[in-house]
Amino acid sequence: MTKKEIRTHFKGLRNALKSEEIDKMSKRIHDLLFSRLMMHRYSPIHLYLPIKRNNEVDSLLILNTLRKDFSPDIFIPKSLENGELLHTKFLESTPVETNHWGIEEPIDIEHALNSEAFFEQFKNEDILIFVPLLAFDKKGNRVGYGKGFYDRFLQYATKDTTIVGLSLFEPTDLIEDPNEFDVKMNFCVTPERVWAW
């Protein structure tokens, strides 16, 4: 299937899910993630906050465990109108607001880093980036919402960057039309297993 076909298909599957199903699937994803990946080795960790109205994986479960049982520097993104992301260190006291896409984002961006500066600051660290997605294929390609925010962000990734997707569904066989700007994942965690490339 093409990206357009995949977006239509998986949006339909997501919209059909009940909140109780999403909660259970998100918990299984959380448990598999922490049992299979060596989370203690990563700092910083970059994590998006879920768009509840889009029935996304509840990444707040991951955030809460990281804060409770680990001590990484956690960063969350803010989307700009020009298609770029800014990256802000997330603390318990960090105020957030919901943007017009339904994404919770930091309000205070005075000390936020742009994408190039983020990877430059942590160029000697093991970085973990969680990427949102609608679907993925068995080669590690992902389909997002089509805005390209994360592909622009990840073009600066270092060799020590690990990219992890979170998916409520298992992969499609093949995304027919990836392009040169698409950045592949290292892992994708579903309720059933951890896919690795």
C-alpha cells in the first residue's frame, strides 16, 4: 500500500478502538518496552505526549515509569508552523498546553533547543528518540501524519541515536513509496512483540 492508503486504513482501525482497548494495548507496549530494551543506558530520552483524540498509544505510561524508576533527561517537542520541532527538558513542574493538532506541548520555550542543537549538545551520549506513527512496515519504515516534523528532526541524529516507534497494530508488509527523507526506526514496539532492525 502507499502512504496515503495506509493512513486511511490505519486511521479507520484506530478510530474503531475503544478507550479500554487502547489502555490495555498501551500497557502491553509499556511492559514489552521495559522488559526488552536496556532503558537505563539512555539519556537523554525524547518522548512525545499522546494525542488522545487520535487514539494514540498512551506514552504517559512510559513517561511516568522513566521518572519513577530511571533518571534520564527527558525532552518533549513543540511543533512550529514552519515544520520544525523545538525540544524542551521536561520536569514535573513543566507547564503544557494543547495545540491546534491536539498535542500537549511545553508553554515555556525560552531554553528550548532546535533539532540541530539538540543532537549537538548530546553528541557523546546514547540518545533514545520515541517517534509517533500511524503504521510501519516490516523493513522499519514508518508512516506518520504526513507533516514531516520527525524526519526533519532526525536528519541530525548521531550514530548513537536509537529510534523507537510505538504502534497499536502489527506492521504492514511494505510501504510502497518511502522517500529519501524518511528515517527508518531501530525498533518498533507493538502489543505483541518488539520489532528490531
